[in-house]
Amino acid sequence: MTLRRWGISIGIVATIGAVVAGCSPGGRSPQGASTPESAYTPGRNLASFDVEGDMRTAVLVVPADMSRPAPLVFAFHGHGGQGASMERRSNIEDLFTAAIVVYPDGLVGHKGKTDPEGVKPGWQTQLGELEDRDIAFYDTMLATLRSELAVDPDRIYLMGHSNGSAFVSLLLNQRGDAVAATATLSAQPPPRLLRSDPVRSMFMSIGTDDPIVPYDKQQESIPAAQRKLGVDPAKATVAGYLRSEPGRGNLELATYVYPGGHAPPPEVFGLVVEFFQRHTLSGG
């Protein structure tokens, strides 16, 4: 399905430590239009984006030092969550202090295993679903942040949990030309997408007792990813539950298979950051 051309208007209100308020100016501006630099205050901000009349929001954390282009991390919550809950759980900005971190908010509408009526916020998982509203939201956020902040184009990363992880897999497939690496937690890219994905380093976190996305189903993606990245399992290194398999060039398949359920253990997020820091778009 071809996306419509989406207009953008942006409103960002900065806070230190907590969001106080957020609003968007009335009227739309064309894609790439400027927002005053003061709107992007270092620290925690609430960002609003007008995506063809739908107001979308995200928690945006800007590092204190923006004197050089910064890595950009998108972290997508699971079904029924919010950007703020993903922020509290993962705390990426404290683990990756040099990075701009975005925690977007999903919308109701996606019908999932735990929400068959689609009344909780979530993300599209297939091309054309919900008129591609979430792909358009990602496009808007990325264009805006690139326009208004010094984003390092070689270090753009995607991380998601559960339904957010499935959306990350879709984004890699449809928008992967700009993505350096991905981390999928508690839901893995299906082989049908992996076959046409661009080749990127991947981090996969899987619970052996996951009651929502079964372990056996998630594990099916590992051989497909091994083939995609050209990894050599014989050269794998193992540290606890973390297994790292080197691929062609600097490519890497990292898998963290832990004895637990759908929620990844707290240590996973630090491992994801270390993984992202090892990889760039140009270097694999």
C-alpha cells in the first residue's frame, strides 16, 4: 500500500525529571519545517506530532551534550503500554547517555492476542494495517528529529517489546535503509519478513516460559536470522544467557534466551545498549 504524503506540525514542552505539559501549535507546517531550538531542551521532553490530523505523542530524551551528532534510539512499548512505561522499564537514556532516545505512544486499534477488540494502545504489525498510520508516525518522527537535532545517520537503532517488537520487525523491513541495528524483545521477526529484510545486526531476547509468544515460535526466527547474517555458530561466544554469533563483516546475531516469561529481565536493556554501541549502519 502506498503511503499518503503526511504533513507535520510539532509541539514540544521540555521538563527536567517529569513532564509538566505538552501541546501542539494550531496549523500545520510542511515536512522539514523548523521548530525553535529552545523547544528541544536537554533532558526529558513531551513531543507532539501532527500526522495528517492525528496528534501523536512521544517521550523524547535529549542528551546534555549535543555538540556532535548523536545516536538515535527508538523504543516501542508492548500492547497496552505507553512510551512513559517503556521509559521507566528500560531507562535507555541513563544506559546510553550520548543518545537521543524516543519512547513513542501507540494508539488503539490493533487487535492482538491479549486484546481481540483492539481497545488498548499498540502498533500495526503488517503492511497496510490501520492505513499504515504507525509507519507514517515513525517517518514523521525521524524526519522531524533529523531536521531539528544533530542525529548521527550512521547510528539509528530500533528496539521494541512484544507488539512493539513486531512493529520494529516491520520497520526494519520497510524502512531499514536508515537503520543500523535492531533489538526485538519477546517477539521475533517472522521468516517471511527476514527473507526480504536488509541485512542488519540483530539482538533477540526470548523467555523460555513466555505465555504470550511461545518460546518455540520465537526460536524459529533464529536459524533464519543466522542464514540472513551469514553467521558462523562455531565462532559463537557465550556469557551466561547471552550468545553472540559473528556474521559477515561486523554483523552480529546476539540472542539472550532466559528462563522466564514475557517481560525481559532488567539486565537485557544494558546488553541491548552495549550491542547497539558495537554497530553502525556503514560498519555492520
